[in-house]
Amino acid sequence: MFTFVRFSLLFLAILMCINLCALAVGSHFPWFTFAHILLADSTMITAYCLFLFALAFFPCTNFYLPVICHGQTDKPVVAITFDDGPDTVKTPVILDILQKHDAQATFFCIGMNLARNEHILKRIFAEGHLIGNHSYSHSNWLDLFSSAKIRAELLKTDQLICEIIGKRPLFFRPPFGVVNPTMNRAVNMMHWQTVCWSIRSFDTSAGNPEKKIERILKQLKPGAIILLHDFTPFTEIHLARLITGIREAGYTIVALDKLLGLNPYA
């Protein structure tokens, strides 16, 4: 598998070979100076850093850490997931829609949103939906935190969820779906299974909602994991239409644990 560690070792080996070759060339051609070697090194290192930065936004490559982005199944089943809740106003509306359509979902919750929303989390759990960890702060700078600080955020959210529903979640979704070596160190050797998605709804952006629904339905495949947010107007208004469209396409909506065949709680 093409991973961060293997790529970095390969890069260092190539860089070393290039420098050795450059030194050999420099010993025969006086015009080839240290400045040329330094320029070549800086160019390669810059390209290396840019490549690593880009891969942070593609978690499903498993470049930095193992990430589940879809279920391994040939059955026409998909899972719906919601990020960034619970929202005091809109999450209950989403739960009403799910209840009306007898659909199960997974809510990746932000720890700091749990205060004063404990009753919503209890309702999510009581109605058979799953609850996952989406960090405590969902900070824009989370990926720049130390691995110890990231782990502390996840453990804090775990504890809050456990205090409310009596269960400790095993599913973790990184904020913004961004991963890096620090995130890997935070998650590694712990109990969390990192889960992202295979279909992004872009429900937080402006645009024609019908086209968004159409694009989601066109991407449906067995084992698909759909990303939504339970605080957006798109989800509040169009979730019922999306559920109907998924079922009309011949797919069954199942909970994430059934899709993945994994235990959602410790």
C-alpha cells in the first residue's frame, strides 16, 4: 500500500541518490556548484511538501491512516451520515423525517455541541440511530494540534457521549475529512475506527438542490456512505426527497454498523 511512511522513505532514498550523483558530477565539472545542489534539493523538498499537503484532503487514499469510505458489499445497501450536530433546532426536524420514513442514520457529533443538547443525543440513540465522534471543538486548526491534544479532544467527546447514552463510540470522522501524520498518531493504537464517505452532498454550499439530489443518486453504489449535515437548510428541506430517491433507485438504507459489519460502540 502506498503510505506516508513508504513514500517518505522512497523520497529520502531518491534525494540521497541525487545528491550523491550531484557530488560526483561536481567533482568533474567545476561549473556545477553547491548552489545547483541546493536548488535541486529545495525544489524536490517543496514538491514533496506540496504532495503531502494535497494528500491530506484525500483521506480515502489511506495514505496517512486506515480510513473506511464505503462498505465492502455487493448488496444494494447504503448508509446516510450527518456531521457537525447536534443542532438544537434542526436535528429534531431531521429525526422527525427519519422516523417518518423509517430510516436509520449515523450522527457524527461535535463534543462542544452536546451541552444543553443532551436530550437530543438521547433521542438519537433511543430511536436506533448511531452516534460517532467528530472531535470536541471541530477547530479549523485541529490538524495543526499536537497528537496528544487531538487525542484529548476525541477522548473528551467520547466521555461526554458515554455520560449521556452509556456507550463509548468507536466510529470517528475527522473534521473536514482532513488527515495527516499527527492525526494518525492520535488515532493509532486507540479504539477508534476512522470513517469518512464515498458520496459528498455539498449540502453546506449554495446551488440548485435538485441538481445536488440528482448528483447524489447518480453516485449510488452498493456500500456507499453519504455525507450530509443536520444543520443545513438543504438537509432539512430535501432529506425526505433524497430518502425516497434512494429507495426508488433500488437501494436500502441501513445503519453504518450493518453496512460495515463493525461494532459501533465499545
